[in-house]
Amino acid sequence: MKIIDQFYSCQMPGQMPGQMPGQMPGQVSATWKLQCHLRIFRARTNVHTVLIADMGFELGWFNPYIIEKLVDQVVEEFHLNPAQLIWLEHYAPTNRESREAAFSQVAFEWQNGKAANPQWISIDPEVAQALTSENLQLLIPRAI
């Protein structure tokens, strides 16, 4: 059952190329405001499946540092139990070299209540659909 379906913003500190007085060459502090489409599903077993999708204009959205911070923020904001959490990512076909949409499941180690060491595993759309218990056909492009 889908319990959350919304656009979601995540702000985090980051680095940008350049130099400001008093900083190391090549590093400028910045706050990144990243956006994704967030869906949270709850199965009958009380396991929550989080599905995030990039929105097509973010670069480097699914990298280890950013995904750890995003997971921590989502877990805290929506009061999710990390021990009962499945994390999925959806990549639209227009954002990849391939014409096909892709899904990944991401596993984390939890250290002091924080996500760490993400490990990505590619999964078939049918597996993603089974994990969410929802019809994800609208996310999967039809053959042309």
C-alpha cells in the first residue's frame, strides 16, 4: 500500500569547484538542493519500501555520500525503522545511456543510526514491482 507519493527535496552541504578566501584551492562550500520523486510503500509485514526516482536534471544524485544523507533524512522525517526498510532507486531511460528504465536495490550498513556503505544491486522491474506490491508499469517505458 502506497503511503507517501510526493516530490521531495534534500539539502546538504557539498563542494563546488572554485576558490574562496581562506579555503583550499578547488573547493567552495555550497548547499546542494536536490530533488527526487519519493514513494513509500508499506507491506502487510510492516516492512517499508522506499522508491526514489531522479527527476532528470540532477547530476550525481545517486552517489554514496548523497544517498546516505538522503536515507538518513527520509528515515528521520517519516519515522521509518531502518531494520524494516527496503530502499529502491529508479532511473528514467532519458537519464541513462540505455533506452530502458532501470531499478536498483540499495543495501546499507547502519552505524549509530546512520546509513553507511551503500551497495547497489540492479534488479528487474518485476522485482521492484513485487517489493512495492504496486503496479509500476507507468514507470516502465513501453517498446516503441
